[in-house]
Amino acid sequence: MLQKPRNRGRPSGQAEREKEWGRGGDSRAARGGVAEEAPSTSRGVGSSSQGARRAAASPAVGPRSQKQLELKVAELVQFLLIKDQKKIPIKRSDMLKHVIGDYKDIFPDLLRLAAERLQYVFGYKLVELEPKSNTYILINSLEPVEEDAELRGDQGTPTTGLLMIVLGLIFMKGNTIKETEVWDFLRRLGVYPTKKHLIFGDPKKLITEDFVRQRYLEYRRIPHTDPVDYEFQWGPRTHLETSKMKVLTFVAKVHKQDPKDWPAQYCEALAEEEARARPPTAGPARSLDTAEGRRVKGTG
């Protein structure tokens, strides 16, 4: 969905995965394996044979597709949100039993990706209760984190994460995006237009009505489309409360990259920052043919 950032010498496969939101995950997970060990000159014969025995003891796991990994992360996020409703610590063993299944070999990667999604989309931080306890809880991460509050417009509600996602999609697609493209992306995050969501309630109403009524988004029908399609643009309130640079910084933070990795968007955001920094030009002189003007001239 997003334009591909500048490669900067990365392997082409990784750059392709980073092309869209939700696809900036660890390349190790995309290959369906665990972290690869770097070759070490300190390994002796004993350690090498031990590694061979470990490999023989573990059944071979075939590669997983990017779609399979996205679905598994979405399942894990949904499981954590449901469990959090009861405010009971979530056990690692329950995650493995009810969600992870045959993906145990990449559980750390899946848990990390789920934690990132919980923080940036839903405004929750996944924390371990005690070191090595293997039990977790979700805490609200919107209010206490000053930097994130600034990026999110300091709204302090879980829906702000979803709004920032939509604003980012609009900006990265050239300041206009089709509604169908928005939902294609949000489905990968487990957010559907026709399903009630634990955090967002009715996502379609929230995006196409509430955010529009609050003037964060403009929502227009695209003429001459069959079937009928709509498009989103930033609303006037968004331009007042945030900026393209802040939204680009949010996008870059989600990807763990630098805003300059998207040169076109960075230049556009920088130009906006410079325009805002310039003092306003003097407008046309006010007409004196007013009650105030007549008083100044002594004719009133």
C-alpha cells in the first residue's frame, strides 16, 4: 500500500516486503524459520555435532507465506485483546495452545510483531508481569508516552491509532486513497468493515462517519465508478492538529526506519514544514468603508 522506500543496499526481497504496512516484519519469520546463527570461528567439533543433533531432533518446518504469517499475527492480537477484557494475566502456554500451534518455532517473532501492532494500532503495550514469568498483560500506552502522544495528536484514545494508520495511508498514496484500498490494508490488521471490533466497535462507522463528522477525513464518492467506490483525503482538522512530517514520522516508526527512506514524501513534508515556519504574508488592506473605518476617519 505504501510506496517502496529507498533500498539503501537492502536485499531486494526485504525491500519488497517493506513496501506495504504490515509487511515490514522480520525476514526470518517470512522464511518460516527462527533466527539464523551467524558462523563463528570459536565453534569446535563438539558444538557443531550438537547443532546437528538438535536439527535432527526437531521436525523440519516448511516455509510460510507472508499471508499465513499475517493471519497468525492477527489471530494472536485478537486473542490477546479478548483475554485482556477479563484483566487476567495472559499465559504464554495459553497462547501456544490456542493460537500458535505449529508455529512454535517462530513464536518470539510472532509475539514481537503482535506487540508492535497492539501498540501502534490499538494503543496497548504488551508487558511481561515479572521477569521470566511467561505471563503478560496489556497496558494503555497512549497517555504516558510523550513522544507517541505528539505523533498521535495527543488524543489519548485507542481509536487514534486507527486514525493515524488511515492518515498515513492517505499521505503515502499521494494524499488521496480509495476506500477499497483502505479496507484491503485494514483486513490484514484484523479490522473488517462488516465485523464489530473489540476496540473500535463498528470500524466502518468510525472511519466513514465519526472521523468525517469530526473533520479528520474527507469522504467523497468517486464519479463514474461501477461498482460505486469512495475516496478519502485529509480533513481540515487534520491539517490543523498534525502535519505531514508527524504522520510520516509515525509511519517510519512503525517500520523502524527513517522518514528519509521515503524521499518523495519526506520532501513534501519538509516543504510543508518550511511553509508553516514562514511568517504569513500581509493580506489586502482592510476596506475603510466599515463602521470601524469610518470611526478612524472621523466620519462615524
